[in-house]
Amino acid sequence: MFGRDPKTQPKFAQGRKELLEKELNGLPKHSQEKVALLFNKFDASIKAAKQRAAAREQMPFEKLLVDMKFK
């Protein structure tokens, strides 16, 4: 879980995706390629986080508490 707002995680993952190329610039090309292979699930993570956020918007309060590990 990242933060209290269910919409935070998709935004965070999107931001990380957008910054990756910039952050890899200082590395040698062969290292950039290897690191990029490790971080290749951004789209799947963003999709899953959006689906979870949408599901949480529909949950009754008690179920939401359990889902977000408050109870």
C-alpha cells in the first residue's frame, strides 16, 4: 500500500515510468539496457493500481478498512 489515497499509486508508478530514461542517462549503455529490463512492468503496475483504486471506490467503508489493512 502506498499512502492513504487509492489514486496515489497509479500516479506514482506513471511518474517513475516517465523518469526512468532520464535516471538511466548517467549509466553506460550496456548497464542502461540491463536496468531497463528489470523495470519493464510499469504499464501492468499502473493498470493494476487503477483497477484496485476503482474497486476501492465502490467498497463499503468496513470492507475498505480491511482492504487497506486498517482493520
